[in-house]
Amino acid sequence: MNESTLATQLIQNIEQADSSDALLEAVEALADARLHSAVTTLIAVLSYNNPGAAVAAVDGLVQLGEVAVLPLLNLLDDYNYGGRAWAIRALAEIGDPRALETLLEAAETDFSMSVRRAAARGLGYLQWSKMPVEHLEAAQARVLETLLRSSQDGEWVVRYAAVVGLQGLAIAVRETKPKIVSHIGTHFEFMLKKDLDLAVRTRSRMAAEKLLVNSLEG
């Protein structure tokens, strides 16, 4: 069976699914096939009222990687919050810097803590090597600013994700932006002393220790 025929069959299975379990199975099969032609269908699934299928679709889009980025950005549905939220999670996991503006906005303004959490973590693990060098400094400064704000979010899960994101950013720039690394390290110490949640304080300690190890190894 060639790729086109396979894609047609797998997509038809999704369209003809008559139960939640059947839909989940069909989406998982399409995701596992890793077909470029499946991107639009996987994005459409994000707007279905089926969290299990949405998770499977996100996994499929993440596996496809950068080929899914522009379709995700172009097809974000402002009028379907559920689909938009899942799309942001996919973009965060893919880590392509073309999603920078979307992730910054989501981390700072989205009303859902799960979306803010996904965006904050994703910002720390963007694939900076794919961004033009002339844009790096400004972009990394904006990410730092947003993650510092996210680390003061009212929800502990978002603050926790911001710590993870800040750690990722520090590791990414440790050889080129020592001032950013120092700033992040100081902020971890602040969070370790001031954050009200034990999980966030513990994660801040782990992140600070990781930065110290990386500094010694460098």
C-alpha cells in the first residue's frame, strides 16, 4: 500500500469512527504512521471533544516535527479554544522558534493554567539553532522576561514549568550569555527562599544545582 492510499484509509477510519474508543484507535494509527499528509487531519482532531484523541493527535504532530509547525500556526482557531489549547501544547513540544510569538502570548495571557504551563516549559526548550543569528539576542531576552514573569504566576504548576523553562534556557545559552545564566541562577535562589509551594522550591533547588554542575563541567 503506497503512502497516499494508506493516508486515505487511515483518515477515513477517523471520519467513520462511531465511538470514542474507535476514534482514539484511529487517531493513534494515523499518528503512528507519521505521514506528512496527515497533518491537517491531526490538527482537526484537536478540536474534537475527545481529550484522548487530542492527546494522540498532539503526539502525532510532535513526531512529525517542523513539518507541522506552519500548518498549526496557520490553522489555529481563535473561535475554538479547546483546539487552540491543544495546538499550543503541540507547538510547545515541537520547539520550533517560528512558534515564539504564539508561545510568548500563551504563557503570559492564556486563562488556562495547563496552556500557560505548556507554553512556559516550551519556551525554555526552543531549538535556537533554527533561528537566524541576528534575532537570537532579542528573542532570548524576551523569553527570559516572560519566564521570569511566569515564575510568579498564581498557579504553582505554571511556576514549576517556568523553572523548568528557565533551566532549559540557561543551559542553551550558558556558553554565549553568561549574564543571563547568572540572572537565572540568582532567580532560582530567590524562588528557593520565597516560593510558597514545596514542589516549586524543590524544583528550583534542582535547577540551581544543575546549573552549578554545568558551570563546573564547562
